[in-house]
Amino acid sequence: MNFIDARKALVELLGDNAAGRFRVVGYKKQQQGADDVRDNNRTVQVYTRKGKLDYDSTSLNGPYKYGMTIVIEITASKAARADLTVIKDPTSSPAAVVAALDDLQNAAELARESAEECYDAVFGIIMDSRNKAFDDDDDTLVDRRMIDEFEISNPSHVGSLVAVTLFAKLTFDTEEEAGGDTPLNAETPAIRIEHEPFDITGEEQDETSETVVEGGSGNEV
Amino acid sequence: MSLRQKLLRDNERTIESQKDFGLPVVLIDPDGTTHDTSATDDTRSLSGRIAYSNFTEDMNGNEIVSRSPTVTLNLGSLTRVPQAGEKWIVQIPPNPDSETLSDYTYERHPLISRGLGRVKLFLEIIEQS
């Protein structure tokens, strides 16, 4: 289906444009190691959340227009930062140590900034007009892509680091065609029960028969 | 002597004894004062019980795994108790066998138990700015 191709194209688009700012990992929600998403190793996960049929733009026999929702999940972690050369130096005056302590930047603040910075990059890539169809050559894969919502988690103290996750909701439209199904196993072919049209003028007769589909499309008889 | 008083007395052994689980700890308070000896005996280095455990934490649906050092200190050995919102440096060995100390701080509210005579700090590593 086209939405699968669209998701793959999106992953590829982000990966090609990451330029060392983040890593695109996985195609499903998965565990992240706080140590692994530190600094520029922030991860961007892309996974399908839902598809909703657009009744107004779909006919009974297709093509079927779906409004897709994909979640882009950015996870970043940071350590606290301070001027350790002053703090660790036994010759530092108490005033210098106090100044260094005052300048200590909390990891939570830094992690949030890191996630926001990464979102800035991801938003820029996806909403770049050149990428309006996720860089698809003939621009037919997706339509009306838009990041219409994002949410940042509270900083989470994870071990000796602090992690923040930003969830962005990307929506777009795809057109899907129903190409029919193929039996999965030729040894257990699909069976369709057929009934002759009911004859209201003649004698009642059971004309029920089984038709075995040997292969190919399930619609074939 | 009550059970609680016995427990407080035993903190020196159960938390601080380096023959058992105690490991060296150095604290630098927000005024820049270094605390590396016990408040009750300045010939005894400050020690605490450090846990280097791994755990999984669910964060708004996201799962994160990491090492999580925590240090438990005997309140009786502290001249100043770390409080929430203060900026402290906590120096501990990065692993139980290390002879060097790494620099940590904390943001989470310290768990202070007056009844048990202990304070527990959830540490975050500090890197050079």
C-alpha cells in the first residue's frame, strides 16, 4: 500500500538529510538507551499511528483516500554541564568554585533544548517545499503533508542522564488501490460458496456448489 | 535503646564502612566548601553506599534504559544536608573498583529520612562545559 512506501520514503528522506544531527532508527516504537541518545546521537523514530478513510474523497470502488497519521518521536538525553577544571582544581578559591556551581547547567534544561533543536531540523526537512511528497520523484505518493501538532514530555531522570521525548504528529493523504488478494498457500486454496439465483417460478432445487480457487487472484473462479 | 536508635548507631557500619559496602564520597556544597570527612570524626573519610543499578523507566510511553547511580549517606556524618534546588557536586567512584572519582550533581529531590538517619541522592553525571 502507498502509505507503507510513504513511510519508507520519509525514513529515507530524514536519514539522507540528518547530516550528523540525529539518527533515524527503527520503524517501530522501541526501547532507547539513554546513553545511546546522548548529545547529537538523538534518535528520530518514525512509525504509523493510524489511517482514516476520507469518505468525501472516496468512491465505493476506489481509489481509497486515507488521511494518515505518522508519529515522529525524537528522544534526546543530556548530562549536566559545569566547568569541572575549576571545581576539581584544589587551588581554586571558594568564590571561583561557587561561580562554577552557579553556572552549572542542569541536564533537564539541556535535554529539552536538544530535543527542540532536533525538531527544528526535522520540521525543516519535512516541510521544505522540495520534499512535499517526501522526495518522491513523481510527487504522487503523498499529498497535503503537515506537522500539525507536537508535544514534549517532562524531563525524565534516567540514570545519570536526563532524557526528553518530543512527539510530533505528521499527517498526509495517500491514495490506495485494492489490488485483490492472493491465496497464501496453494495447498489450502480459497473456497467460495456460490449460489444459483433463486428461481421463484420453478421447483426448489439446491444448486449450491463449491468453487476451489487454484491460484492467482482470489477473485478468479 | 530503641530499635531506631540501634539503626542510627548501625548506620556507620551499614552505610559507611568501607570494609563492607561503603565507598568514598566527596561533597562540594553550594558555598564551595568541600566535605570529605565525617562530621563526627575528621580522621574518617566521608563514605556512602552507592548503587550502580540498571533499570527501565516508562516516560510518557517511551522506555528508557540506563545506569542509575544513587548514593545513600549517613545524616549523622554530614555537617550540611543537601536540599532540593541546591547545586551540589557529588564525587563518587564511577564504578566500585575505581580509585578515581567522577563528578555528579542531582536535580531530583533528595530523599531525606530523619527517622532512619539517611539521605539518598539520585545522581546525574556532569560533563565539562
